[in-house]
Amino acid sequence: MLLEVRGISAYYGKAEALKNITLTVEEGEVVALIGSNGAGKTTTLRAISGLKQPSSGEILFKDKSITNLTPHSIVARGIAHVQEGRHVFNEMTVKENLELGAYTRSNRLEIGKDLERVNESFPILKERYRQRAGSLSGGEQQMLAMARALMNRPTLLLLDEPSLGLSPLLVREIAKIIKDISATGVSIILIEQNARMALKLARRAYVLELGSIVLEGEAYKLLEDERVKKAYLGCAT
């Protein structure tokens, strides 16, 4: 098992954001987290990447606990987190943003090779190489955030709302990029407002409500689940 989240809980002040969350991710697997706003999806990713310390429970990555590690230590172990809102460095160029994604690495030759791979996967970024990241469109900034995360050569990629605010055309492009990333063997945990897209991209999924997992299973089965259809897909038979 690549990742095991064992019974974690987390608070913001006195409000309990996560209640005994348990989930797993296997190597090469795409796992979706779906649920309404405030369900605890983002907090779950923040706990995995070290941005939010759980009050109880344990998180194992490659059979070793990362529960109390700092975010940069977790990044160095192979987990990359693309947060909601992109968070690119606006005043830096596209190239500088990409290079910053490899800050935990030291082999300049390998970093150069990965820059070439990223340019092949995200050709629009190559066209914008010397451009300030803040001047990119929303879709281009999202691609830059994902490409920057890949520069760390992660084993596990955490994606929080990658299609948020994008046009339908760009949403389809982001979906294709996620498929391509998965095809390289990188495991992914995906939070996505477009629940139908998330379930089509994922192998398994967890449904969160009010900080708890209320449903889990193979993604294609959840696509046909009447509760999921009614609550998250906008349809029911």
C-alpha cells in the first residue's frame, strides 16, 4: 500500500473538520474524494501534505509514518500537493516556477530532462517560458501549478479542484492531463467539483459528508449509485 490514512481527526478551533477518516491509495491508483463544500475534502489533503496537523490518528506513506513531519519533509519523500487556487508565484517566470518545483533535488542534468518532459506535456507553458506567471490565464496557471508539482517527481500527487473556474474546453484538457499523469504510474488523490469527471478518472472513490466518510467503493459503481446521483451528479432515476 502506498498511502494509509488511519482514523485521523482534525479541528479548526473547536470545530471538528475531520472525524476518524480512514482511506488508502495503492501504487498507480487514482482515488477521488467527492462531497459538498465543507465536507472535509481539502482538510484531508492538507493533513496528508503536512499543512494541517491531525489531532489523532496516523498517516503512513510507503509504510512509514509521516503524521508529524513538516510539509517540506513530506514533499522530499515524494508527495506533491497542488492546492485549490493554483498558488503560482506571480512575479516569477514560468521557467522559474518550474525550477522551483525541483527545489528538493540536486541533479541538474535530471532536472533539465524533466523540464523537457514537462514542456512536451504542457506545450503552452513552453510558449510562455519567459512570461510572468501572474500574466497567464487561469487555465495556464493551473497547468503551471500541476507541472511545477511534477518537477519534484512525486510518487503521489494531491490535486484539489484542478478544473475550478475553467471553461468546459479547458476542463476536458485538464482531465486528459490527469489521465496522462496517471499513465506514467503516479498515484493521484483527486478532489473535483465535477464529480462525474472525478469518478470517470478514478478507480476508487470516497464520499465525505460533514467530516466523515459515508460511502466508498469502485468509482464506476458509485457513478450508478442512486445516492451519489441525487446528491452530486444532478440526476436520479
